[in-house]
Amino acid sequence: MLTNAESSMAHEMSSRFFYDFLCHDLKDYKSLSIYSLYSDLKRYQIYCDSNTYEEVRQLANEIYRDYIMPGGDFEIPENQIITELRAKYD
């Protein structure tokens, strides 16, 4: 049984199962965006420990562009955090 997003990502099979559950059973596409963001932030965390400043900065910019900026690849619900992040970029 999956108890949280992190445990669902620990193994490829459970990750695929959780993705399919969100997409096909719940049909909750915003959850897919949040799941993707969580995955990318975990990747960023690992990147910080083992890559150069420029590589980390590049990944951070990609995540920002994909999730925070209007028209990005993923749609996440607008909230105060997103609004403040967008304001700081302008």
C-alpha cells in the first residue's frame, strides 16, 4: 500500500502504479502536475549534492519555467506561494 508520494516514487513499479492511479482512476490532472513537481524537486535535491553550481542553476531555472511561469509545461493551482514566486521573477 502506498502511504505517501515519496514511497510511491521509491520503486519504478510503484511509481508507475501511482501515476496510473492519478491519471486513469482519479482523472485528476492537477495532481499529476504536483506529482511531477515533487519528482523534479527531489531530483533537484540530489543534484545539489553532486553537481556544479551551473548545473544546479540550470535545473532550477527549468523547474521554475515548467511549473511557476504562466504557460509552462505543467499547470499547478495558483496560490500565494506561486504568486510571490512570479512577482520576484518580474
